[in-house]
Amino acid sequence: MKIGITCYPTYGGSGAIATELGMELARRGHQVHFISYAQPFRLPHFLERVYFHEVEVARYPLFEYAPYDLALAAMMHEVTLRESLDLLHVHYASPHATSAWIAREMLGENTPLKIITTLHGTDITLVGQERSFLEITRFSIKQSDGLTAVSEYLRDETVEHFGVSPERIAVIPNFVDPTLYDRGRYPCRKGALTNTGEKLGMHISNFRPVKRVRDVVRIFRKIVREVPARLVFVGDGPDRSEAAHEASALGIADRVLFLGKQDSVAELLACADLFLLPSESESFGLSALEAMASGVPVVASRTGGLPSVVDHGVSGFLAEIGDLEAMAEAGATVLQDPGKWKRTSEAARAVAVERFGVNRVVPQYEAYYNQILVGSSETAARAAAAV
């Protein structure tokens, strides 16, 4: 197949999984064309059968804000004609699904193009429900030939707020490459981040308010009272300064390190002893899954799609949103008990490999694509679930 993929190229779960999917599809013999305003952050400079098409937004004095959605639609139209794409797979509904619909309308009936929209999270739970975006998001979702959601939670949210039939939405979870996230393949870098005998906690995100990064610091302060440890933040975003301020206010700034955006996430996770994710909401929790694949016990909020990823008390620990005491107690307990840490680490790795491994999930997308090209979204959803 010839597949066009559009995603946000910046640091975040939707862009990461879209890029990983495209690269894996290329390895399986498909031709993949990324269409976005910048090269996705996880895309290497060259891969066989992978192409990148940059959307350039013209700037005129008339426009106070450059119309990216229209420029994107024009590029989707151009690439589809030039490369004879079979389908466009857009990640994140707004504005990507809208742009894809415009591109298809421009093509007309003589150039059929299927559109698949994958819903990742805040495009449904936050942005899409804003009054000014609600109807255009609803329209664009319903105009898609296929719909996938990364968790049952997100499917249910879409059904409730946008009036989409649940049979139209295939739940295809996020995935990891178990080989890439095998902590045994990387040299130990822990000594560069901690002193001898200290444990290493980690948080990876885009530092948006929904991630509650100040709570990460507060949980860590409670843990460090019981266990010698240091905390590493990976990523960047609007609340990074809030986290740094909280660490200073609590007197633990010397134990908290901010690494910023990093490409070598798997290598960093291989050093970690605990992963903290006290989010307000997570439609799936890709960073938690990547930690689990690296054998890192996860302490997270019981929210959204996280309970479908983390088996409480087995592969990690869940607590109610804002229950910092429970999260800190779980983290300190597992760090203090080597036997419990080992059992949790092994269980986390097993769940990630067996339930969310790349060879388990990507064939579901391939089956879905094939059915969308020849049938309906309901048939495609059943085909993906059967893989």
C-alpha cells in the first residue's frame, strides 16, 4: 500500500506513535509518506520507503495567523495525486481530519481516497469539545472512512460527545518495540545521573498542565524521605518552570535534574528504577508503556486508559488523581523491596511485550487498512479486533 500519514511532529504521544507506525509499515514493505510542517521528531534522516513532505505556509500581510489547515490540505492533495496514495491516515482529529476531507473533495470522484482518523486524546477530551471546534470536529470525524481510538476509554468518550456509533470505531492500542526498550541492551548510565546507592525516578512528558508535573515533584519528595534517590525529568513544555520552582520550594532542587527533550528515551529508561505519571487524564499513557517495556515499575493515576495498560499491584501501581500519599507509598515500597521490584519489573515487561508489542499491534492496522479499502468501517473494526 501507499500510505500518507499526518501527525503533529512535536514531542508528544500522538506524534511518536504515528512516526513509529509509519516506520514499521515501511519495514513491512509499504510505502509511507509523512505530510506535516516539520519532520517528525522520531524520524531518522533516511529510511527505505519513507518520504517526508513539508507543508509550507505562505505568509501574507492579509493573514494575522497563517492558515496551516488549508496549506496542509493542499499538500495532501498534491502528494496523493503525485504518489497515487491509497489512503491518508491522520493522527489527531483537529485539524488533520478536516484537512484530509478538503483534500479528498478537491480530488473529486475520479481519484478515490480513503481517510482514516486515529483519535489520541485531547483532540476528543479537550480541544474537540471546545464550543468553537465541536461541530467541525464532529463533522470531520464522521466524514472519515475509518476511525480508530487508542483505548476503550477514548472510544467511549468519542461515542458520548460526538454521537459516533461505537461499531465504527476500532480500538487499536499504542505499541512498543520490545527490542528497542530492552534495558539489557544498553550500558548502565546511572552513575552519570545519581550517586552510588541511590535510586532513580523518572518522568517523561510534554509538561502540559494535564501531566501535573508539580505533583511529580511532591511525590518524589515524599519518596526521598524513605529512599535515597534522584529524579530526572525528560521533555519540555509550558509547566517545566513550575516543576523547577516546586523542587526549589520543597528544598530538593539538588536532587532533581531536567534533561529537556531527548531522542534516546529507551536508553534513559534503562537506567530508571521508577516511573511517575500522576496525570489528570491519559487516554492511553504511551510513556508508561515505554517504561514498562523497559522493566520500570510505574506509579500512575487511575484515570482514562491507564488501567488498561497498568495492572495495579502486578505490573505497576495506580491511585486516585491527586492521592500523592498513596503514590509515594507505592513508590517507596517497591524501591525498598528488591524482590518486589524484580517481580513488578518482570511483569511490566511481560505485559508490554505480550499485549502491546509491535508485532501484536501493527498487523491490526494493516488488517484495518485492507478492510477500509474494500469495505466498511464496521467490517474493518471487526477485522482489526480479530488479529
